[in-house]
Amino acid sequence: MESDQKKKHLRLRAAFGLSLPDEKQGYNPEAWLHSSAHIQPLNVVEKGEIPQMQTNSPTDTIKQAISKSRGDILKLNGSWMDQLTDPRVVIREKMTLFWHDHFACRVRSGYLAQQQNNVLRQHALGKFGDLLHAVSKDPGMLQFLNNQQNKKNSPNENFARELLELFTLGRGHYTEDDIKNSARSFTGWAFNPVSGKFFFREKVHDDGLKTFRGRKGNFSGEDILEIILEDKQTARFVMGKLWQYFVSDDQPDDDLMASLSTDFFNSGYDIKKILFGIFTSSWFYDPRYTGNRIKSPVELVAGMLTQTNGKFEYPQASLFVQRALGQVLLLPPNVGGWPSGTAWIDSSSLTFRMSLASVMLKNGETTIDAKDDGDVNNETNRVKEKKITLRVNWGELAERFVRATADESLSAIEYYLLARPGLKASRQVVRNYAGGSTSDPEFVKKAFIGFMSLPEYQLS
């Protein structure tokens, strides 16, 4: 039983919960990490569909290009949501989601958004240094943080500032001069809007002497990235975010964080190695770290899909749910990414969260109105699909969970769905709700709805 509990905790954190195939697998973090880490790039937006929005283009051409790009991003959103629940790639997809938040970026072009998402996916379990270099040269990031406009006679500091504050060192570990001089080093970094590829504009690069973090030289952008990676503070900063994502919103004691950060740094920023160290540690399975994290909206929805093996009938419904919950894939609110922990919960969002299982699993229509975020460029503001249809094979789930008695069946379902046992009163509510069922599939369906509607289900 202890190994089963460990397996469940690992799946809740490193994936989106237990799935039906997990029944056949034991607790083996190394084997599971390997088996669910395959790379499966998204490929739903063709390269030739990069919108060409030159300043001298006709207004109608620009509008058509913008509209098509929005549609491509919505198509990409649906494909990624489907892939998040694929057991063959789930740990890589969970890490791609992590890096998507860490390197938060809103890309106007559907093709460039797909390209960036695949860059994150490719390096998600590799070396952080390789990922950092790749993202820094990614056209979507260069566009989002205005490095296309970063030239030696008029440096733009947007990318340099976010690189230091949000991506690597963290606030308080650099100076304004570090920002200015690193920005000079990134002058000339750009991309070709036709090919969607990075290129270096040597004529607008500032090759003069620069001072960065106490060192002097004719630094290039690559030099700046390497200097940052040589600083152990980068390992500590990234490790802190990995801890929050996989373990707890509460930071560990200084000795444990120092040990993890040192291991991460000494490994050459090996992401897969540090994750394996976490997942095989004894403290990762300590009761204080189980059922203590509030699921993000995407984790909540992906968990429901994973545990029911369900699929949205219409992509528009998936988008409506994401927007109503406040987290739309590929559209982070700003470069700082999404909130976490209790920031996801307020009176209106909690109401929708608690009713979501009933709406999704009954193929119902929600009374919730997803608020317009005020962004005229956000295509999801036009999504009004409140009928949420989910395809679930309840007969298959009944075969898996029905036992000799109703109480035994409920216990099996509760264990499968919840991070830790629910309250007695909560179990009684579910028992009463499912008790009047006239068939096994109906009983299991009502039990799933009941347990997924509990406050305990909001936790991983």
C-alpha cells in the first residue's frame, strides 16, 4: 500500500493524477520517468502560415493575417490540451507547461507560438543552459520582449531585464548597470519574419567594451548567458521554482535548498537528474507534502481528463473552461506568468471549480460567464460555448472500480481521485448522491462527479 501511495503522489505531481493504465504499473520512478518522457512535437500550424504584417501592408491584409494567426493559436491550444494527457509523453508535457510559465510569452503568430512550444518541449528534461540559450534566441521571445528593436544606437532593455529578474537570477541579484550592459550585448539578435528563424544582425550589434556583474569584456549575448549560468544564484532561483511546482508553496529549510541547488549546479543544470533526485527522495513523500498544493486550472482540467480518459467533444468548450478558470494555454497574462497557490481561488472561481465536474461529466451547460479580459487581441474572448460535452466510457470505468459492495467501490474511487482521504462527511455526501443509481456505470459516474466536486479534489 505504501508503494501505491507513493505512485499516486508521484503521478499527481509529475503528471496530472493516476490514469487507468497506471493500474498495471508499480512504483518505479526511474522507469516511469523514462517511459513517459518521449518527445512528440506539436505540428498543427504550417510554416507557410506565418502572417506577414508589414507596416505598408493593406489594412485588410493585416486584419486577415491577425485573424488567421488567432485561429492558429486556438487550434494549437486544443492540440496541446489533448497531448497533456498522453501517458507516453506526460512528464515532458508537464515540464513543458512549467517552462511555458517560467518563460512566459504571448506570441502573435500561431507558427511562432508552436515553434517556441516545441523548443520548450525539446529541452524540457535536458540541460537548463541549452534551454536558456534556445529560448533566448527564439523568435517568439525576441518579438514579445522587443529585441527586434534592440540596436546599438537605441538599446532596448526589455529582454535583458526579464532575463535577469524572471528567468535566471531573480530580483535583487543584479544591478541596473547589469541590465544596461547585457542589453547592449543582445543588440543585433533578431529573426527573419519570413522564415521564422533567428539571425544575427552584425551591423546593429554593439561590440564595445561592457561591464557585467563585475567582469569587463566585449561581451556577446552568448557570453552574458554563460556568465549567468556560472552564478550559483541561477541554480538556486530555478530550483526554488521547481520546488514550488513539484513539492510545496512553502520553501524548504535553507540546508535542503542549498543541497538541491548545489546538486543542480554541479550536474550542469541537468533537469531530468534533479527531478529524479526529488522523486526518489524520502522527504518528497512526507505527509506534509501530499495534498498540499492547489491545482492550477490547467492541472485541474487535465487531471479530470486523465482520470476519466475523457475527451472534449468540441475544442471551443475546452477554451471556455480554460478562460472561465483564468488560465488559457499559450496566453499567459504577462511576462511574469500565472499566479499560483491560493491566488487561484476566489469566491467566483471556487464556485466554478466545484461545479466543473458536474457540468463536464453530465455534458451540461454552465451558468458561469467567462469574463472578457479586455484584450482585443485575445481570440478566446469570443468563445461563448457554455455547453461542455465530454466523451467518457463509463462502462470501462465501471469494470475498473465496481467492487462487491457500494462502500468498497466508493473507497476505490476515492483513493483513485483524491490526493489524501476525504472527510467522513464528504464521503457520506458522495454515498448519498450515488446511492440511488440503477446501474454500475451510473453509480461510478455519480461517484466520480461527487468526489471531483469536493474541496479535497482541488488539491494535489
